[in-house]
Amino acid sequence: GENYTQAGKIYEEAYEKDEDATLLLKIAECYHKMDDLETMMQYYEKAESALSGKELLAVLWNEVAVFESHLDYENALTKAQKYLALSAENEAMAKEEMFLRTRLGIVSAETSEETTEAVTQG
């Protein structure tokens, strides 16, 4: 735990100087290793805003995996759908999105957004 705390601080200081968005991913991973998921997600969100292309897809993929590993299927589905909006041809993520919809009891793609919103708000 303490090594990740130190590493996170080093990456945060480096980011303040350089604002290299890939450092946000390293910071997020440190917080993930420390089980501070709330802070981890803040850094993933910052990375999402700062990155594009393959780097953004990598962030979204990581977010899906983290949410799913913590059984947060609603947020995993949201990130999977965002990924597919950018890269619809990715079969692995399409299968993942189908799995998540099945976990949430969502039958069709058309109703997935409405159901996700209802589950999240309910």
C-alpha cells in the first residue's frame, strides 16, 4: 500500500509539471491498487477528457474491467457503450457489452440506455 501511495504522489507531481495525460492512468492505477476506487475514477475521468483515439479506448477498456471486477455492471455497461460508440467493430467489447446487458437483465440494445438509467437512478 505505501509504495503505491508514494508512486501516486510522484506521478501527481510529474503531472503537475508536465500534464502528460498518460500519467493520469498511472495515478489511477496506484489508487486502484490502494482500493481507493473513488479517487481512481476521478483520474480515469480526467484521462478520458484528455485523451483520444487508441489511448482513450484503452482507458475505457480499463474502466469496464475495473467496474466489472467490482460487480458494478451499470457503470461497466456505460463505459462499454462509450467504447463501442468510438470503435463499433471491436468484437471483444461487443461481446462484453452483451454480457453486461445480460447481467443487468437488458434484452435488447434499444432498451439498454433506458434500463441503465432506470437502474442507476432507482
